[in-house]
Amino acid sequence: MKEMNDKSTDILFKAILTLRTVDECRRFFADLCTITELKSISQRMEVALMLKEGSVYTDIAEKTGASTATISRVNRCINYGSDGYNLVIDRMEKTDEPL
């Protein structure tokens, strides 16, 4: 995480923390990212959710279109990473909003 500890990254994270609704996030990320970047990030989140639900790689790959390398990387992050996926998934599950 050392490479993420800089002023530019902190500014980005602070900007994200100001967003209050899904629509605001959609608008900000539409300006910030290319469609390909956003789809890639979204795909990783979907993979993480499916892994947490206990889905197997073949089902995840079929449903999301993610490569087994991507699925493996997300799985490694869930199990040995900075706990970011677990943090947000746990919080999302505690809301009334359907995932």
C-alpha cells in the first residue's frame, strides 16, 4: 500500500468520500474513468461478491466473463489483501439495499 500513500491518491479518495448517492458515483466515475476501466472495476467487485457467496471459479467466469487470473487475483485479495473487499461487502450486506 506504500505506492498508494501520496497526495494525489489521497485527493482522489477524499473526492470519492464526498459522493452521497449511486447517481453521484455514476456521474463522477463516468467523468473519471473510461467505460473499459469502469467495467473492469465493476467486474472485480462482482467477482468478489460471488466469491464471498461461495461460488466456484467456473461459475464466476461464466457469469461475469472474468478470466481465471482475475478471479484468482480477487480471491487472493479477499484472503490475503488489505481487507478492502471484505470491508465494503460486509458494510453493503448490512444495508437495506439489495446487492
